[in-house]
Amino acid sequence: MEKLDKLTTNAEEVVTIEELKTMLQKPRPRGYIGFEPSGTVHLGWKICTNKIIDFLDAGFEFVILLADWHAAINDKLDGDLKKIKLCGKYMEDCFAAMGVDTNKVTFVYASDYVNDPKYWELVLKTAKATSVARVKRAMDIMGRSEDEADKDLSKMFYPAMQVSDIFYLKVDVAYGGMDQRHAHMLARDVSKKLGLKPPVALHTPLLTGLQAGSRMNPIEVKMSKSKPESMISIHDTPEAVKKKLSKAFCPEKELLGNPVLEICKYVVFPELKNESFIIERPEKFGGKLSFATYNDLEQAYIAGLHPLDLKNATASYINRILEPIRKYFESHPENYTALKQVGILQ
């Protein structure tokens, strides 16, 4: 039960819990997550890296797919596979910098297996087991709308490839953000038709962009490197973090769609372990506040905790979280520097 609790903490959805319990009975279940190498890594990755660490602690063999061919189809980095692979190496550094023991995970690139006819056999079988309409509905896994498939046929291949990745890599649990749900559900449906093992699907929330506002589609307003003013890069300076947080959408007493509170819930509090969340304030404004749990902080915010006090404290904690990441790249600058030299990172 401890392993199950660890895996489901901060999970938005598990399909299904009973199947996950069964997987945990295996000696070495196999989990996976896929990423397109496509540019700067942002703070939302902490949700993913923390969950990957949970998988490892639960005894999983874990594969991180750096989907270079998929990124090329999705027009990332101008579809240049050389740049995309270079970005993949930078992303390997990011996982290490954010606390993942890279000796315990397996990094796989799509280009490692696209020459295998068995993979393309899976792609064709997957394509035959679904419809064009269903594939189009899954286009949000790549941040695309359905009509974009009409302009570029290669976009239609992407969902079938992602489903086939899961089968090819022999995955027990497919993990991703909620934006990957359509692909994972498609894999479960296709598996029944092809007589293959359906993957358990585990999804964590997407961090809302700092300027996104409230009550909007979480996939559309997620923190993204394509909106630099609305995201916190893991390379941002302490001053940049404070400035971005000071301008963040954070309406008084509102919880829904509040990106500052989301950062506290999904990024800051998991890092605190048994430590309290402290808000430092001058005595004339009420003095120091201490919160043992996120729920305590949430209730205080509903009761009238000032947004600026929350923002200032959150910025301090983010900078504390980013400090070891900054130090990692100071001592491992090669891939990060190479990306800056070709203009991929600023």
C-alpha cells in the first residue's frame, strides 16, 4: 500500500487502480514516459521528475523515451534531427539535475528502433485498429488541433507511433501529464483489438502558465516554453523568478486556475518533506506565518492571505529548488552550452 500511495500522490488519474495494484505484485514492472526534445525545460518538469523518482522507489524499471522522430514530425527545432538529438542530450542532463538517478533509468531514443520492421508492423496494426476520427481526437498529445492533420499527413502518423512505442517497449504503466491521456486511452483500446497487454495509464496535472488566467482548458493554458513570459525556466536567475512571480495571475481568495497555488501544491510542498512552508512578513503586516500542509495554506488563502505575500514566499522556495539545478549545469555545461551555440536556448 505504501508503494501505491507514493505512486498515486498528486496523480490526477489512474486507469485503473486495480490494475496498478496488480502491476505492483510483479518483481520489476516496467514504466515509461515520453518527451519530445524541443527546447528549454521549465518548472513543470518537477512534477514529472518527482513522479519518476516515485516509480523508481516503488521498484519499477523505468524507460524515458526521448522521442526525436516524433519531435521532427511535430516540427520541433525546425524538424532538424541533429538539433533534436542534441536537445535530447541536454534533457538527459535536466533529469539528472532535477534529482533523477540516471543510473537507474534507461534513456531510449526513437531513432534507436525506427529501423526495426517489427516497430513499423506495430504502427500499421495500430493504424488498422483505429479510425481517422479517433486519431484526430488524439492530436492534442502533440499540442495540435484536429484540422492541422489536413495540412500535413505526417501528423496523422504521430498518435499511432506513440501507441506503438508503448507496445514496442513492453510497458506495464504509461505515465504522462493529462495532455497525454488520449494516446494512453487509445493504446488501451487498441490493445484489446490486437490481443496485446493494455498499459495502466497514470496521469499527473499540468502546471498552469503564470499569465493564463482561470477557468480555461488546462491543456491550452499549460506552462510552456513557447510562452516564456508565462513559464519559469529551470535556468532562470533568482531575479527573473521573482519578477515573473510578481506578475503572475493570482486572484485574491480564488483557488481554481491559480498558478501560484498550483506551484505550491505540486512543486514546493513535495520538496518540503516534513518542513513547514514559511511566509516571512514584517510584524506590522501580521508577522511570520507557518503552514504544515498545503491544505493549511489553501485555507489561509481563502480566508484572505494576501497574494503578494504568497508570491514572495513562493518565489523564494522556487529559487531554493532551482539552486542545485543551476549548480549542476555550472559543473556540466557541455550540452547546455552546445544548444545555446546553435540558438536553441537563450
